[in-house]
Amino acid sequence: MKALGLVGILLLVPLAACASSGPAASPGAAPEAQKGDSSKATEREELERALELAHARLELAKLAAAAEAEEASTKIRHAKVEVELASARLASFREAGIPNRLASERLDLQSAEERAAEAAEELAQIEIMYKDQDLDDVTAEFVVSRGRRAAERAAARIGILQAELKALEERELPHEERTLALALDRATANLAEAERAARRKELEQTIALKEAEGKVSAAESALAAQSAESDA
């Protein structure tokens, strides 16, 4: 009986060892599984943050595109108004400014010529009158001299007005016309530049939007792939 008991004990020891070795392996595998789950959760959080950031950047790109479009539209609108104003000023100057100023100067010259003729006639009458009348030389000389000075001033006024009219026709009016024409050219060039700048900005914003949309799509694809991998 004692021998049988010893044999039974010897047989039970290996079985006990096998039984103890089996369950002991499972606790060691649990931390690895938990570590993998934690890593996947962290990766998912990072992908979600990346997607959120991509959406925010896309929204920012849309706002920037809208702001650039509004600014470009305002600049073009203002440039068009400047062209219209410059064109109107030049047309008004050519249609009314030039002929009216020339007419005014010519009218002033005509009036001066008439006054000079009248002064010359008055001088001639004075000279005739004092020649026939018996007046002292001092009085006659005073009246005649005054009439002569008036006639001379009237004649000199004609010369001044003639010079002013010539300067107006040959220099002043052409200079003003060229200045207004140059202003119109500049306004037209500014409009063209505003339109080109608007087109450049439009293309730049289109590219920025496409890039932002591509990043959103890439972030969504990465998150979907991670989710599918986790489910598998």
C-alpha cells in the first residue's frame, strides 16, 4: 500500500505540473492584447484630429476665397468707375471745354478790338474838336493826351488778348487734353491690371481649395481604413 501510494504521488506530480503550466501562459498574453488595442485607439484619435484639422483648413480656404473674390470685385468695380469718369472728363473737355474757352477768349478779343476802335475814334474827334476851338495849349494837350493814352491802352489790350488766345490754342488746351487722355489711359490700365489680379487670385484660391479638399479626402480615407482594420 505504501508503494502504491508513492507511485500514485509520482504520477500525479507531472500532471499537476502540466496543469499549472497551461493556465499560467494566458495571463502573459493579456497585456499584449491590451497594448494593441490602446495603440489602435491612439491611432484613431490622431486620425480623427487630422480629419478635424483638415475640415477646419478647408473652411478657412473657403472663407479666404470668398474674401479674395469680394475684394477683387470691389477693385474692378472701382476701376471701372474711374475709367468712366476719366472718359467723361475727356469727352466733356473736347466737346464743351475747348470750344467754350476758345469762344470766350475770342469774344474778349473782339470786345477789346471794338473798345480800341472806339477809343481811336474818340481820340480823332477830340483832336479835331480842339483843333477848331480856341483853347489854351495846356487844356488842349491834357484832353488830347488823355484820349491818346486811352486809345493806346485799348490797342495794347488787343495784343495781350491775341497772345493769350494763341497760347490757349497752341499750348494750354492741347496740354490739358493730353493730361486728361493720359488719365484715361492710366484708368484703363488699372482696370486691366485689376482684372488680371482677380484672375490670378481666383486660380490661386481654386488651387488652395482643391488642396484642402484633397487633405480632407485623404484624412477620411485613412480613418475609414483604420476603422476597417479594427473591425477585422
